[in-house]
Amino acid sequence: MKPSSLLLAVILFAHPSFAQTLEQQWEGVKNAGLTKVEAGFYSRGSLAVELHKNGSYTLLVPYSSRFDLTKIKAIRVSKDAIMKAMSLSVLTTNEKGEFGVLSFTANGSGGDIDDSEIPALKELSLKPFEEQLADSGFESSSERSSIWTTAIDNTVVTVFIVNGSLKAILKGVDARVEKKLNGTWITGYSEKQNRYENGVTSSLQVQNSFAQFSITGGPFPQIESPQLIKDLKDVDLKDLGMNLPEPSKDSSGFIIGGTNSTDLISSLFSINGASMDSISASASLVPGCSDGDPLLVTGEDIKEVMAADNHKVIQLGLTHQALAQPLLYAEAVVEARYGNKFSLHGTIIKFQT
């Protein structure tokens, strides 16, 4: 068998956590040219952000690209006639003054619905937008009278009403993007022409302690142009979203995720409750090399292979964990969508994704 190290670890992914200040975010809002809507809320183009007192922020994007705010006459939360899910429905008019209804769930499903919704929404349109929203369970406050919020299927929906006019219908980003934004601060704003729709797409530029990237401000925001700006030797795997379990000793004395003596490995009958025979059988089925050889070939003893590997690693002044570090960083970079290359101890590592 060609030399290989057996890595016994369980990799768990969690939210990274960083420290940023409200003052730092305010500076970013200023640099991005966002304008104040209400206390803590700032917007530009198709996106908005809500700043929180702890220095974090929430990114808000359009609820739907098909909502033309200038043509909406009524708005309410209802059950979609087709999808049978809670949706945001709006009554619109076209150039001929004809009425129509659009209804979308928070995840974007839906569209045109049954005209039977028109009478109820026409009656609702006789009320100011504030009353329409209140009727559907939206709430506002005296401190933020122009901002109305509710939740649709666990997604926070925010509507801006300024001087009686509908200015924005927004929602929070999905969990994938929200996780990526955790611990970042705002650095700028950009716009580009939208290839599929008229107008432009807004992007928020953000950065954390080791990377920078942009988030598009459409209904389905995307992470764009990620760039690592620090050698990953100075970045903890936890900050990339990866948590490794603490080393633990099993009943045989073997330290899972830690350093073991070669003598101990040679004397093992089991690891973490699995017999060496069962581990050997599994290793005989797993390809260990690109040429198709299994990890353990006929006639090899699993303990002898592990002991020989362990002796070589110790002889080189290394650990299995140190040998695995580039692979763990590569996995973390891919999972966090930071591209396909990084610098580790000054060496540029590139890989295929």
C-alpha cells in the first residue's frame, strides 16, 4: 500500500463569530452611500440594511422583482390559491387600468393567481397602505412609523411606507447568505446592468477579518467575487465555519483526534468501539489511490500499516493533524465558497472544485 494517514475526525460546521462595532458599520454605511429611511434603517438601490446596537446588521432585499411599486393598489398576506402556502398578494393595474393579482411566497414561488382575489383586494385598496398592512398583521412603532414588519413562513418581511406611498417591499436573505454575512462589516456599494431585466442590480460590498466579497441585492441574492485577503495560517478553522471536536480518549486508550504512541497503535484491538477486523474490512473496500488500489490491500495488517505511518510522522517531527491541515482548510474554503485557492504559510494552494 502507498503511504497514507488515517484521519479519525468528525467535522461540524457552525457560524463564525467576529467582533465589529456599530461605529465601524456606520462608517461603512456612509462609504456605501446608503441613505437613512428611519432610525437604524438605511437603503440604496434595491437593497436596505438594518443596523443593530451590537454592531451586526441585517441585509434586506426585494421581496419580488415582479412587484412594480408604482402600480400596486392593495397589499395583504393571504394563502396562495395555487401553492396553498402563506404569500404576499398585491393588487396591480396595467396601462389600460385593468386589475390583476400577483402572489408570491417568501421563497419566490407563485405568480399570477385566481381573479377571485380581486374583489377583496379592491375593497382593501380603499384604505391607506398603513391600514392595509395592519389588517394583515404587519406592525409598526412610533419610533419607526414608516417601517412595517411581519413574518411569512419564518421570513421577516419589511414594507417602507413614506408619506402614504409604498417605497419598498423587502425580505431578509436566506440562511446561506445570512451565515456568510455574519461577522462582516460594510465597505461599499456598486451597481451593474441586469442582463435579464430592465434596470440595474445593486450589490453590497462587505469584508471580515480575512476575506472580502459582494452580495447582490436581488430577491435571490448571490455571493460574488470572494477574495481571501490573509494567509490562512493566521485564520482559525472555526472562523471559516469549521469546528473540529476536541481530542477524546476511548476505552482502549487511543486518543481520537490527538497524538498516539506507535506502541499503543500496535497493541490495539478496537478504536472507538469498532474492532480492528471491522476497520480492516472497511479499509479494504475504500480506494486509497488514484490508480484504484484499495486503502488496505490483501495481506496487509491494519495495525502494522497504522503503526508504520505513525512512526514516520513522528520521525519527521509532524502530527497527523498538521498533515491534515491543508486539506481541512481546503474543505473549509470550499464550504464557505471563498474560491479555489488560498495561501497557507506563504504557499499558494490551488484545487479543483
